[in-house]
Amino acid sequence: MNINAIPSTLPQGAPPVRHYLQFADFTADEYHYLFTRAALIKQKFKTFTKHHTLVDRTLAMIFEKASTRTRVSFEAGMYQLGGSVVHLTTGDSQLGRSEPIEDSAKVISRMTDIVMIRTFEQTKIERFAANSRVPVINGLTNEFHPCQILADLFTLLEHRGTDANGQIDPSYLRGKTVTWVGDGNNMANTWLQAAATLGFHLRVSTPSGYEVDEKVAVTPRGMGAGSYKTYSNPLEACAGADLVTTDVWTSMGYEAENEARRKAFAAWCVDSKMMAAAKPDVLFMHCLPAHRGEEVEADVIDGPQSVVWDEAENRMHVQKALMEYLLLGRQS
Ligand code: CP
Ligand code: NVA
């Protein structure tokens, strides 16, 4: 037996290596499992009950862009699962000194059990995953932010989609309407994939020139039971919505366009008029960080319909379920 051929520390009987690079990588059935598991994991966290399913496992986190929530949620989450964490950035690793991503993947995945990457182009994370012996998770790329939408949907289900026993009922999502106001960015692309995977209606209102690139977001499987419609008027897009959500006008990596974007997006600020046009029990979400007075008015994000703090916290609970699933498979 060639000891160097044994993949890292993954034990015998571990599930085959799978990556989570975009929302479309998992099926509706897998999401249903993850939501239910995240609810259990959250319950245990809230009652100070140990949940050490990843003892001796190591998560490598690679950040090529800034982060608060993703860093804290993955790091705290992995420790709570009994594992440990290595934190790398472009500035303090050889990644910033042009070591090929393929070589970095081969080395990092021999010493750790799972990798989370926040970077620029999706192709970069794909190249890393193609050379990794262990699962790779997308912690945000220019194109996608799947962990955030996982948390957003879990938050929506917690608030609106539970059965008579208080259990998460993912069938709630079918046929519901989510409205995206703002940039056709990594978050919007991921919402589109989520609508296709889980069968809800997505409305997107962007200024002209900042539309979602359907070639990036729509997979060959199409929209499935979901639907996708564009609106030039954000107020119209919000009419009758179950969830209104937005994001910064300028994403990380696009700062040079800041001034042009400020002008183009001026009418794409979620305000109380838009929220009033939606369903009476509509919720507001924002992945954060937010700029009050730009993409959202303070009275909306700090108002009663906003669930942004639950949304941020839920990053940690869903990602614990995700890491556990990628390393151990389904747990009963
Ligand atoms: N929402 C989100 O991913 O936040 P950070 O950029 O702080 O990680
Ligand atoms: N669209 C934003 C999300 C930040 C969490 C960005 O990419 O900067």
C-alpha cells in the first residue's frame, strides 16, 4: 500500500469527495436534509449541548477578499464541532506570491480535511477543487455565494415555514415569491439557482447594464419548478413578495466602478414604500455588510420586517451542517 496515495486524514468509509462550489451542486432533497440538520445543530448550540461530530478534523480557510461573517461563522462553527481551523490569506501565504492554485490545492488538501475559499473568479475555486483531495466550499466568489443563500433560506423557513410542531417544512418554499432589488451580482446569481433547485419564484430588478448574467447563473437543468422574471421597476417587483432582499451596490473587487454605480443604482434603494407593496408578512434580508441610505433605508433594515441578525447568525448553523454533511454524509 502506497501511504502517499491515502487521501489526507479522511477515514475509511468516508463519503466520496464532493465539493460545494455553487448552489446547483446539491439537490432539493439534500437541502431538505441540511435545513433539518441545521435546526437540530442550532437547537443544541442554544442549549449548550455538545455536538462534536468533527473531532480531529481541520478546516483550512483561504481568504483572498475581506470578511467578517464568513470568517467568524466558519471558524467558530468548526471549533464547536470539535475540530480546528487554519486561516490563510493572500497576503500571508504563498498564494500571494504566485504559487499556482493547483499546487496550493494539492498541498493544503493533504494536511487538512475540508477547505473553504473566498476568492475572485469562480474558475479559481474550480481549479482548486479539481486538485483537492478533500471537499471544497465556496465562501464567496465573483459569481456565487451559496453559503449565504443556504442561511437565508433557512432563516426564511425558521420564520415562515414551520409545521404545527414547529419543525422546518421546506415544502413552504414551493411557489413563494422572492424579490431581489439591486445588483445582478454573486448573490442574485445564487438566488436564481436556488429558485430553480427549490421551486420558488424569483423576481429581479436591476438598473440597466447590471442585469444577472443568465449564462453564469442558469444551469443546463433550467429553472425547474421555479421561475425567474426581470423588472425594470423595483416597486413593481416587490408587489406581493414573501421576501424582499438586496445587497451592496458595489461588490468586493468592483470598487473602481463605485461612482458610476452610485448614480446608476440611486432608485434601487429598498424603502418602506417597496416593503408596503409586498405581502403584509413580508420579511427583509441583507447578507451584510449594509450601507444604510444606499441599497436600503435604515427604517427597513432596522425595522420589524428585517431578520438580518438571525440571517447572519444562521450562517454558522447551516455551515456546521454543511461541513458535517460533506465529511460524514447523512447523519440520523
Ligand atoms: N455576508 C457575508 O458573507 O459577510 P462577510 O463578507 O462579512 O463574510
Ligand atoms: N455581493 C457582496 C457580498 C458580500 C458578502 C460582495 O461580493 O462583495
